[in-house]
Amino acid sequence: MCILSVVSKPFKNEEYSIPLIIESIAYHEQSATITVDALLRNDSSDTIDYYFIHRGRVTPIPIAKTLLDYRPLKLKNKKPSQDDVLFLAFKDYFEADKTVSNNYKERIPNWFGTNKDYTRIDKILTPNIIIASENCAKNYIPPYTAMKIENIPIGNTWVRFRFTIEGPTYDCFVKQHTHFWVDGPNRVRNQIIEEDLPIRGYLIPDSETFFDELIKNTVTPKSYEVVIFQSETEGVDSDIICKPISGEVSDVTLFNPEIVGKACHFVANPKDFWIDLCFKTDIDLINSITTKNKDIVKNHLMPV
């Protein structure tokens, strides 16, 4: 579960850059909902279209507000919403400079919340998502989905979009595995090239050519953050055990008492990170079976 970011035309000298992506994921029994908050920087002289590529089939969900428009209600011992958790987890990003705490829409840090240089947001968007790649019949899994956002303006634009993974795609990448994963854009690109296109590319005849053209203009984010919601968050019915596998991932402690235990938060090197995931219920079942088998073996070997 990760996205690959590209622009619609060749570029030089970092005309287009992505200072920050926050990918937050809610896993359910039969689906996963992914929200992407991204800061897109356009230093060219014209608008630009972005493509965000995900393995398999995804379905965009209309969304009304961005994280920068959100203000949490008082929780009063209720389960926090996913946006409550995100806002409180990233509160220091938007309010680190106390002199502008009432104007947080216009200032966010460039890097992991530790850099005291701030960036002005010129535009905030919840864009219409266009599926730019061809799709196949619903009971099949396309090699990838390319989601297109048109006309990103000059300057710094904060965008938010959301999509779901369900059906055969969810079964293939999550449900059929004891362990699944969130990993960096380079790994996603390689998996599409080495696994998805050879196995399922025949379903969409021009998928390989289109993908080869797209990835020529890849934009690697400078910072990639991942939030995995837990069942103590409203609308989430599954607990996920998260384990960073690569050395490019750091676990971020959630200190706010209202969201402790409600999510896992990671900061990653944006290219090649890898976070291993599994449902807690699966691990509990495996441990139960293992313990039971140990008892059977022990009882069998005990002298009468």
C-alpha cells in the first residue's frame, strides 16, 4: 500500500517537487480506506497535472475538506475520528510557531516538523480524481490504477484525496496474506514492473506502454509519513501490528493522551521503505494454535 507520484511532462532542476506526503490507512475486514494529504510545489511557469499510481484497482471517494481545514471537536471520552487523530498527531506541524497558531492554514514546516523554516500554502484543494488508466472487468485485477489530478497551480498547493481498495484487489494484496505491507515508491514501481505487468498486463493491452511513459517523470517525495489507524479510532474495526523492516523508517511516538493507542505513526525515507503489517486477530490465532500444539506435544511426551 503506497503510491507512486509522477507529473504529466518531463522536467529539469526540480521544477516540480513534493515536500511532504502523509498517507493514512484504515484497514477493515473486507476493504481498506486510504487518505493522502500532500504538499505539491510547482516552480514552473504553468499549471501541471499529477498522476498518483497504486497497484491493482482503487476507487476514489469524494472528500469535502482537507486536514488544514479541520478543527477537532472536544472528544469527551468518545472515540476520535480519523481526522481527530491526524490533526492531533500533526498539530505541531501546523501550530509550531505560536505566533501564527490562528493562521495555521498558511504555514507548515518543510521537513518532519523539525525544521523551523516554514512554507506558505498558496492553494488548498480537494480535487476531482480522474482514473486515467484503462480498467478491466470488476472480477479481475488491473496491474495498476493511475489517478490523475489536473491543473496544479504555480506555488505550493496542499491537496487531499481518498480512495478505497476492496474486492479482488483487497483479497490479493491484504486478505490472502498473514502479513502485508506499506512500502516506498521505488518498491511499488519495481513490483508493478516485475510482478503486476507480467502477470496481469495482458488484461489491458497498452498498460505497459502507458506505465513506461508515466514513470519517466517520477517525482520522489522529500518526506513520506504513514499513519495506520487502530480500532480505537472511530470507523476502524481492525487492530494492526506494524513492524518497520527497512532501516529507513522511524516510529513516531504519539504523546497526546487523546490519541495514544489510536494509531501508529511512521516517518520514512521516501524511496525504499518497508513496513510489515498483520492483523492482530491473525497473530492471536497463530499464537493460540501454537500454544495448543505445544500443550498437545507436551502431554504426549509426558510419562504416564
